[in-house]
Amino acid sequence: MSETKESVEIATSIVSDQLPFRRWLYSWLLDPNIEGNYQKSLDRFIALLIVGNLFALLLEQVPGILEPNRHLFHWFDIVSVVIFTIEYSLRLYLAAEDREFNAGRFPRLRYMSSPFAVIDLVAIAPFYLAAVVNVDLRALRALRLLRILKIFRLLIPACKEFAALNRGRSFRQKVHALAWPNQQYGGKLQEYFDTFIVIWVLISVLAVVMESVESVHFLLNVEFVVLDMLAVAVFTTEYMMRIYSVVEGPGYKHAVLGRIRFAKSGMAIVDFLAVVPFFLEALLHHLFDLRFLRVFRLLRLLKLTRYTGATGTLLTVIKREWPVMGASCFIMLLLVVLTASLGYLFEHEAQPDKFENIPTSIYWAVITLASVGYGDIAPVTPAGRAMTIVLALLGIGIFAIPAALLSSAFSDQLRIEREALQQEMLAMMGDGVISEEERRIIDAEAKRLHLSKEEVARLLDRAKREYEAKHGGAPASVDGAGMGLSMADIVGQPQMAAQYYREMLARICQLRLAVQSKPGSELPADTLTPLERDVWHRISAEMGKP
Amino acid sequence: MKSSRRMRGLALSELAFIMCLLGALALVGVLGWMSLAEERKTDRSKGRAVALLLWFDDLAADPAKVDLAQRDQCTPDEVANGSEKTWLACRNALLAEGGPLHGFVNPFESEYPVFGDKCERKNTATRGIIVVQESLKVPPGQPAAFAPMPPTRPLEKDLGFRVIVCDKGSFPIKVGESRL
């Protein structure tokens, strides 16, 4: 809830309310050049809806699922078409604001004839067609597959961006840019690749869980096989891409040894275990009972750890606290063995079937010490009961030690990492400016450390103050704002805003003069957006006037 | 030298990777297809087992709906000294023309039997078979127990039974229960 509120505040703060309604709506919903608006969220939502439609289509093919849920599928179809229609209408209405279409006359007509708009229309047209023309329902269902084409609205620009970012790079470097998180070369396509893998992990794990439900497996056994085959194909491709391209990454440079080193790493083993049960089961099921391997498919869930820093932090904490935790585990072990032996000593004669030997008593000792208390084995002799009282009280403290250790070490580690981030910010501010690239690094690190925007702003503020204390002045620009103040502070004071504007303009003029004075140092026009190019040309033209 | 090791713009190592990837995907496809084919065979047995159960449900609810020949063989006689009709006779009638299992052969191998006593892991001939187990009388509160229905078992009124199918690995899949 708070996140939504936060994003609303950001979106409204970057899109001025003074804009005409159509411009404002375009900037708010569809403009890809405005950071922090709803364009990405809208794209993501539409992509999810497309995936939802694909699954609905597949599930509808199973009579056992379709028949009892026919009305649900019907409503989902209607809701999807309504949303897609709204999206199409919105894009059509706002085409006049889109630079791609408003350069000439009839921007809406130009939009309607663009390939993406045709795809959008094709995605919804069959539904409306069925309302006026008597269309075979099966044909209608097949036509709904065309909605999947909408995904190209996201994929094609991402592919173009990826191709531009990787122009002149080798095939292996491109594979590396796609398969590994890479801010410089990956672009949106890499994000989509990650999302694709995450979706498949979730689908395959859900399938494994649902397979264990007898009634579901009875109905969908063939579908589960197909799903597993597709998941294995996806994960095998991913695994091979990683093995092939890992040598492009730091630390794995050698063609053979680098790959072997990677193959031995935890994440690569997880990737391997995600696919190997399929091959073993398919090849050897006639010889051995390998059904237990199916459970190993749940290990695919571990693949998600690649996309979160939390597991890495936890591992660091465990490594760091290992000596203390080892000592605590040793005490625990000592207590368990001692208690089990005493339990055997006191209770064996009274209950030879339950306290049959010391190993059996260990089970009782652990269950009692951990405060689980199933009650299937309980002492009956006075000595045994007295010992259990002491044991239960001790257990609360002893078993809590590792948990408390982990918890405090975890928060300690987070604090250390946040301090490291702050130091990094300070280092970045060494030149008085936080560039876009540095900003991206900060955002990525903040995401990994689960820091909110407010916390990042606070850390930045602290780094800024430290910079000021060291250098005796405000940095030139922090987070896009100047004079050591936030953009909100500047906008709140008109005089200061005007001063800030003048200062920015003066800097651009300085840059223009510097560029002019040094032949061959023109700004690379292809790296600028049309707006940036336009502003640069206007300033150049104004400065050229007598 | 470098250009000689390239083929249509791809270096040999790149080509090797693409070939390996395609090979792995082909292997996944072939193995998946084989699993799918076996799963479909199990599905055919399951489908027939479901049809069998529905047939018995029809027999119990509305005997007029089923064929006379099968009805005669599978309906227990209401006589004091026990029915003379046996499960074997009923089973044969079910496989005969007009029965729910008419024309059904074991999907895994046509020489394998259609009916069997139990799914045996080490006996591949039990793959795809239909097992009918009779319900045993158990004291109240105890879980239901079942035993293979012997061919000579006389049919009784209200005899409970369950139907099981053996899958591609000869593991039992419970299909459902019914009553005569």
C-alpha cells in the first residue's frame, strides 16, 4: 500500500499538472522517456495479462478443467478483451502526442497502420467479430491465440535495444549479455530473459506441487509431462548459455578451467539439478524406481536465489558466524546425547518399547528440547519426569541461541552492507556529481539491500553532508538536483528554482563553448534522445546569433 | 587464419555451441516425446477404467441403460445360498461386444492382459492393466481395505470394489470406487 502511495507521489511529481490533459495522460502512462511514470508498470501488466491469456487458452483444452470453470474462463476472456480494448483506445487517442506518429499529418491514422497497432487490433477483433457474425467457437478460440502476438510490442523494441547495445560484439559476448545480469549491455531484453526464467521456475514448481494432488494428476498427467518437457528445454538452454558464456565474466576467463570452475559453483549445481532428474527418469525408469527424483524438481525454486541478494547475505552471515554457531551446535549436541542417555537410563525398564535404546531416546530428547512435544513418547518414571522438566527449561535457551545468533548477525551484516553502500556513495561523489550510471548502481544495490527510496535518499543525504564537511561546499549536482538541495526543496522556492535554472543553462552554454572551441569533439548525436538533441541545437542556434 | 575458422559469419566454437544446444534440445524433445507416448497409453487405460466405473454406476442406477448380455452376467442373483454368477463371467462379458471394454487391448502391448490382480513393479506385463479389487469388511473406524477380486468370486448384491490402473512404471493409479 505504502509502495503504491510512494509511486503515485513520484509519478505526479515528475509529470507536471500544468500540462494539457492529453499530454499529461501520455506522459503519465505511455511516455517511455520519463523515468518513474507508469509506462513500465502498464507494459508489465499487459505482459502478465497476455501470459494469463495464454495459460487460460491452454487450460481450456482440458475438459476436466473447462467444464466446471466455464463461466470463470468466460469472464476472464471478457475482462481481458475490455482491458486490451481500453489499451488500444488509449494508444489511439494519445498517438497525437507520440513522437513516432505526430511528426506528420493524421497521427492516429499513422498509428492505426503501424504493425503494433495492427497486432493490438487483431488481438481483440475476433471477440467483437463473434458478436456480429456467427463464428465457429473453436475458430474463435484459435484466433485468441493472436493475443500472444501482443508480446512483440515489448520484445521487438527490447531486441532492437539489445542489438544496438551489442553492436560489434562477439556472439559469445551477446549470449553473456543476455544470460547474466549486465547493466551495460543487457538492456530490457536481459530483464525479460530473467523474468521468463522466473516465470518458468514458478510454473514448474507449481506443477510439481499440483502433481502430488491425486485428483489433479489424474486429470492432467499428460499436460504435466508436456509442461515438464518445456521447462527442462528452457532450463537446459539457460544452463548451456551460462556454461558457454561464463568465460566472458570476471574470474572465469580460461576456456576449460573457467567453465569447470563455474560448473562447480553452487548456482551452477542448482541449475544442473533442475534438469538432470528429467533425463535420469526418462532414460532409467525401466531399471530403477526413480520417482523420488521428481521431488528434486522442487530444487528449481533455488534458481530464484540468483535474483535476490538475501540468500547471499544469509550465506555470508553463516560463514562469518560459523565458529560461534559451531560452538553452540556442539553444546546442543552434547545436551541431546546426555539427555537421551539419561532418558534411556531412567525409562528403559518402565517403557522398553519406547525407550528401546539410546538412538530411539535421541528422538525423544530432540523433540523435547526443541519444545515440539509430539507426545508419542513421554516419560512415566518420577526421575524421568524430573529430568524432562529441567530439559524443557534448558531447551528453550539452548535451541534459541543459534536462532538469536543468526538473527543478530543478519541485521549486523545488513548494517555493514548499508555502510559500505554509503561509503560507495561518498566515493561516487568524489567528482561532485552522481552520474546516471552511478545512480543505476546505487539503485541496484539499494534493491539488493531492500532499501526504500526514503532510506536511499537518507543515505545519499548523509554522504552529501560528509562530502560537504570534507570539501567545504555543496556538490555540483546530486540526484539531478543542485546546490545540495532536493528537487522538491528547489521547486518550493521560486527564486532558488530560477537561480538553479540559470545555473544549469550556464553549464550547457559552457559545454557548448567548450565543444565549439575543440574541433572534432561534437556530441555523439545518436546517443541523445530527440528532445536532448533539439534542446542542444536550439541553444547552439541561440548562441550563434550576434 | 581467423577467417578460415569461421563458417557463414560464425566461429567454429560458436557453431559448436549452437549444435550442442540444438542437440540437447532434440534430446529433451525425444525423451519428452517418449514419456508423453507412454503417458498417453496410461491415459487410454485410465479412460477405459473410468468408462468401466461409469458402466457399473449405470447398472446400479438404471439397469435398462446397459446391454442385456452384460447386465445378465454382472447383476448378482438375489438367492439365499449365494449367486452363481462369478466375476470371471462378468469380466468376460465386459470385454465382449456391447460391453464397456469391448475392443480394448492393453495399450502398452497388445499381448499383455487387460485385467490383472495387482500392479507389479518388476513385471512389465502389468503395465496398463486394469485391476479390480473387492472391498473388505473392516471394523468401524479402521481405514478401508481392498483385496484382488479372484475370478471365481461370486457376485453379491452391494459388493463394493475399486478400480486401479497400472501406469507406465507399473505403479498403481486409483481410478475410483463403485458398488454392484
